[in-house]
Amino acid sequence: MIDHNIVLITDEKKEYNFADLSRKDLEGNNASSTESIIDALNKICKKVIHYTDLELFTTNIPQHKDDIIFPMRFGENSPNSKSLLPAICEANNLKYVGGDSFTHSLCNDKHLSKLYAKEFGISVPKGFLVRKLNDSILKYLPTLNLPLVIKPNYGGGSTGISNNNLVYSYNEAEDLINKLFVFHNIPIIVEEYIEGYEVEYSIFGNKNKIILSGEAQLKIDETTFFKREIWGYETKKIDDSSVDFLTSNLIPTSVKEKMITLFKSFDKIEFMRVDGRISNDEFYLIELSPDCFLGKDCAFYHVFAQNNLLFEEMFESLIINAANLC
């Protein structure tokens, strides 16, 4: 039992019954996931205070100097959407769970995070960033092999990413880049498609020690080897009934060691999910997620469950580690 109040900050409760490429708010917990998280937290702490209004939380900060903040607010996809809450906590000397503002800023930038990962010897798909619309896009696109995956550079939860964001011609690519720019007004990342097994490596600990880590493999509609599929909002948000995770051991040990080294390179970090594809026995990074989904049906909890830990025990472990209560 944690002898502290927990301040949980999330987006407004909602269900995702509809999505298209223009929506900017697909990342975050749905109403049922939020309720299950609150229920788990209530089992391990004195009291849970829940905010969905960021302005109200900042107004009430003096009331929470002795509490532990658990940021789970994602907001609309933007460069600073993930770093805002950690920065507020740091500025007000509040104890909080998760990575610091730098960690979230870097990892929220898909292009920049891949450049960072390459420094640790982790392979990434070949690609480039379109920072603004211009007439020379078609000149650069042929430097990449088809098919191509095209998505907004910031944000998660398949925001701006449909199952159809895999394109098979350079003209299709240009059209989709233009469309995403209109909808999101942020840089667009273009990458070669990597066929293979999709895996998610979860890491829990801090820069000094790793407490728990493990791998899960994505399965959609009984498929585990993806030849022409991406995980869009159709199956991530609208209807995830066909999605499951399997315990796997596909990532080479040497690559896991590089992931651990990358994890420990951040000053404040307690958990992260590293997503990628295995193709011809080589791992290719998709994204780094220090703000990964923590619901009961996620890859991150899958690793805890495989180690015989209950859902509420996962949250207890995260909070104790983050707040140095052990």
C-alpha cells in the first residue's frame, strides 16, 4: 500500500467510435480503460484524485505538493504534447511517474528518435522527413523503395495513420503527404515499409537498474507476419477485438542490450515500450514510447502478467520506482 495520494491526469473520457485521417486526438485511454486504471490505483494508494482539465490541475497544484502525479494526458498531436505535464511537475517540484520533459520531447519526434536510436546501433527503416510542402517532394520520393509508410511525425495512437497509409506509388505518396499536411500542419515522416513480425519490447526500471523487461508479439486476425499491413486506427482504436499479444523471443539478445543502453541514457525514465519489426532476423525500430498505453489489454502489461503480477501490482511497482518509495 502506498501512503500517498495519486493525482491521475488524463484526457477527457471518451469512446472511439469514429476516426479518420483528420482526427488529432486519437491517442489516449478510452473511458473503460480510464476507469480500470482508477480502480487499480484505488487498490494501492490512499486516494486517487482525477483531473481531465489541465488548467484546473495547475490552479490546484498547491494542494498536491505531497502527492504523486501520474501523467496520462496526451492531448492533440503536436511537438510538445507529451512534454507539457512533466515540465509542469518539474517546475513545481512535484513527484511524478514517467519520463522527464526531454525524454518525452525526443521520443515524441519519430524522426529525431530514430536518429537517436541509430547512435546506439539500432536499425531503422530508410526514410526522410517532409518539413514543409514544396514542389520537390516527387524528386526525393524515388530515393526510397516502394511501398512506403507515411504518417505524422508527432503523436501516437495511430493518429493520422489508417490501414491505408501504406502506398504503392510515388504519386499516391505525394497525395497522402499533402493531405496529412492539410489535416495536421506538422512535419510528415516517409519510410520504406518493413515486412515481418511486429514486436514490442517493454522495459521497466531506471537509468541505474532494470527491474523487468520482456517482449510481446503483435497478432491481428490470427496474422503475425505482416507483408502489406500496418497497424492503423481501424484496429487500434475503433475495433481492437482482433488484436492480441503473444509472448515471444524474436529480438536478438544483442539488440535488447542496445535497447537497455538507450533506455539508461535518459536522465529520468521509468518505463518504455520499444516497437519494431523483425525482418530477416534483424530488428527495425518503429517508435520509442515512454508514454505507452497502460491498459489491461496492452503489450506492456502483458510482460507484467507473464511475471505473475496483477494489474494493480504493475501500477504499484511503477509508482514506488518513480517516487523512490522503496
